[in-house]
Amino acid sequence: MPRYAALLRGVNVGGITMKMADVRDALEADGFTGVTTILASGNVLLDSTEPASAVKERLQQVLGDRFGYEAWVLVYDLDTIGHIIAAFPWEPEIEGVHSYVMFCSDPAVLTELAALGGELDESERIAAGDGVLYWQVPKSQTLGSPIGKTTGKKRYKSTTTTRNLRTLHKLVR
């Protein structure tokens, strides 16, 4: 049975507050198995025989109904997460720098965001990957950086979510 990572957008960082134990309970009540949450920022591991697209739709429905918000979820099998981590194009551990992966479910949005690379100074960099945007930015500048400001806009919320590379390593352990 496939094991999936469900990445919930904006949970406990974007005004949507929920206890991960409550998330786990809601998903188990809906029939998902092997449900585990990682950190408090909307990272869920679960098992399902359904394809990722069906898991995504189900999760968005369950979470929206249970917690009363418009849930945006991106779902990937753990092998895919492992490949995304392995393809990170730069040294991942640089003092004073955050290494992120921005997941994007819309290829047009990914292309649009990748094009912002030409507007960055040398302190911030991005590179397009397979369905993701790799991003490095100085610590304490994430939200105020050109990429951070752009992806924080409402139009990107339903198709993107960002995770620190260290968090992704925790998902595949």
C-alpha cells in the first residue's frame, strides 16, 4: 500500500490553527490508516490504496468539513519526496541560509514563479525542479524576499506550499 506525505497549506502558520492530534483523528475517522503527523505545520503521513489525486480530494473535503476552512493539500508518495530531496541543486546546509522546496500543483504557476529568478540578487536563488521550485534565502528574510512576497499572494495559496529541506528529511525517515 502506498505511503503518502500530505502537505497542508497554511496550517498553524497562515492563520489556520488546528491541533495535529485532531487532524490525525479526523483522517483516521475517514478511514485513512497509518496516520502520523510531523511537526505542527501541516505535515501528515498516511497510507492509502487510492491514487494521490484521490487522496488529495478526500483530504481537502475531510479537513474542510472538520475544521471549517478551505483546505489546500498537496499529496506525494514518499519515493517522490525522496527524489525531490536528492535533486536539491545546491549545498543544503549553509550557515545563515534557509533551504526550501516549494511544491506546486500547477505547471503554469511553477513556470511563472521560476521566471522570477532573473529578478533576484545574489542573496536569494531559485531553480525549477520536477513539479517543485528549489529556493535558498537568507534566514529572517523569507517572508520579505521577492519570492516570499510573491508566493504569499492569495492567487498562489491553492497551488503552492513550501517546506524546509530539513522537514522533508523528517518525512522520509
